[in-house]
Amino acid sequence: MEIKGKSVTIIGAGRSGQAAARLVATLEGRVKVSESVTLHQVDPSFQKWLQENDGALESGGHTQVFIEESDLVVVSPGVRRDAECLRWAEAKGIPVIGEVELAAQFCPCPIIAVTGSNGKTTVVTLITAVLRLAGRAVHSCGNIGNPFSDYVLKAKKEDFVVLEVSSFQMETVKEFRPHVGVLLNFSQNHLDRHADLDEYFDMKKRIFARQTEEDHAVLNKDDERIRGLADELGAQVTFFSQKEECGAAQTAAHNANFLVVTRVAGLLGIGPDACKEVFAQFQGVEHRLEKVRTFKGVDYINDSKSTTGESGRWALNNVQRPAIMICGGRDKNIDFSSLKEIVEKKVKRMIVIGEAREKLKETFQSVVEVEECDQLKEAVQRSQQLVQDGDCVLFSPMCASFDMFRNYEERGRAFKKIVQQLN
């Protein structure tokens, strides 16, 4: 892909959009950024950077002429694929790609890409740690919070990129080809964005679309739909199965993740000893079943990264104490009813917040007492009134954060701050 001298319009000025802009500028393209939010909501430091690099910015909405005067459009993952601004580009025959596709075009080293409905960040973190322990130079990026475009030109041929990719990012790939592609699991998610589960799965499996027999696809054998992909892929297939292989030495919370990482390490010529050393030291990732504090005999657990019903199930399966569960946020059109059994078993009281609270209350009030609160702080304070010595307060939202917070990280930090201030 030739960027030099081209006019590249980036839709969205968030983290990935800013990184794409920096990459385009470094490659001597002309940067244009189109953002739907108002000017005062655009990062001031990025506005300054654009001015210093002769970039153009439109805010408060997208305009047709701004989009059409482009050689290439790069879309941030938060922008829907059917957005009007993208239809303008496609009507003019202007290529539309995502930030991951842009960065991949200039990546000199092998890519290990991880997708799935749950567990992506943990697996990316573990693979990165194993590679580093084995003496490999590695760049961890993507949906984990570090945009690929910020790292791609720093990478050397002998390095590795470990990339967390979402279904949103897979919507806009064309030539993206990871050397190792991993599909961890599949469950209901993002049905506010994708038409149905089939479309969502189609986006997930695009991670393998450009692979050849020189590449590797790592698949979850325990998932019938994922297992069924094996016969249609061009890559060499490696399975992992928690049901068949989980060992007593591995903790229940991380069995499947540890198996995946061991498989990937083996494909890269790294033995099990390095994996075992990393696993023994692993304390989890921030915002995923993260113990914040034990206060008056009660564990307060931050699981803000939980944005699906299945991630909530995982959290409940792995807490050892009776739980006051705080959940809620923006609904992603998920059916939570399959969680009734585990909620009845593990949850003493449920406190619901955010836009989805009525749906959550309606779903679970037949199996547990459900209370509504307006704000997260109020929910934490109410949970403190309800707990007894030996309980836990589990903040596992099972919903998106965007009704009350910018992202799950901000949501998790807010929870931790509230908990630390309890007295």
C-alpha cells in the first residue's frame, strides 16, 4: 500500500484514529480527520498535533465533500460499517479499511492475532509474557488498548506482534493475514451491532480468511461451531480442549487460557517450561476478576471488563464467596436468561445500574432479589450495607460501559476508587 502523497481521511479521533493519523503522517500521507463529536470533545493535544502536521479536522459531524476528497478512508472500530460517511466513500470507489488493516500493511514481522467473545486480553497478555521470557522482542497491541498503528513502524523483522482483535476490527480487514490466528470461544455479544449470531461469527472467522498452509489456526475444540471451521481453513489447524486436557496443576479460572498459550508457544518453538513459569507468576489482568480490597471481611472484586453474559458467568464460576453482584450498563441485545441457574446459586443480592437495569431486573428477579441504583457509587454503598463477613462484592457489569463511562477501564477505575474510599 502506497501512502506517500495520498489524501487519507480517518473517521474517528479516538485512540485508534489518532494512531492511524500518526502512521499516515510518518508515511508522508496527507492526514484528514472527520469526527462526529464537537470540537471541544476532541483531544486538545491531538488537535495541536494535527495543526503542527498540516492535518485537516472536521468535527460535529461528517460532510460528504470532506469524505469524497480522499484517496483512502480509514475507519475506527467504533464506527458502524453501514454509516452514511462510509457509503459516500464506497459510492465514489474510495477504498475503506480499518486501523488494523492499515497497520498490518506495514508490519514487517509475524502477527499472532487473538479473537473470541471472552478472554482475549488475558491470552494476549500471557502470550506476550511467554515470548518475552523466551527472549523474543514482542509488541502487544490492538484491542488490548495499544493501537497497532503506534507500534508497527517500531517492529523489526525478527520481532512478534501479539494483537487482540474484535469483531468490529474484523469488519474492515481485506488482506490481514496473521501467522497465528486464535479463536478462543464464541457466545452472544455485540448483537446491537451485528444483525445476528451468524453475522457475528462470520466477523470472528475473518481472522483466518487470508491464511495459507504456512500459517496456523488455533481453535477451541469444545465449541462445536468453532470446531466445524477446521475443514474450511487454509491454515494448519491446532486444537485446544479444556474438557480433554485441563490438569490439576492449573487453576480453574485460567485452564482454557493456559492451554491456548501453551499451544501457541509450541507453534513458535517455545517449550512448556517457559509457559509454566509465566503461569505461576500470573496475577490476572486489570479489570478482570481483580481483587481491589478486603474490607471488614468482604472481598471487593473489579470485573469491569465483563461486557457479556458469558463473561459474567465466568466471573461467578470463579468467585469462591457468596456474592452481592453489581451489574448493568448499555445493553448489547444479549439474552441473559441462561445465567439464571448460576445467579440463583452464587448471588445473594443483585444490584443493577445503567440503561440495561430494567432488562436485568426482569430477567433475574425470579431467582434473586434485585435492587436498582442510579449510580455506581450508590450501588457500592448499598452493597456495603448488605454484605456479611465472608461475602464478596462482585462488580461484573455484563454490559457495555458507554451509557455512563467512556470505556470499561474508566468504569473499573471508578469502582476501585469508590471501594478504596469506603470506611
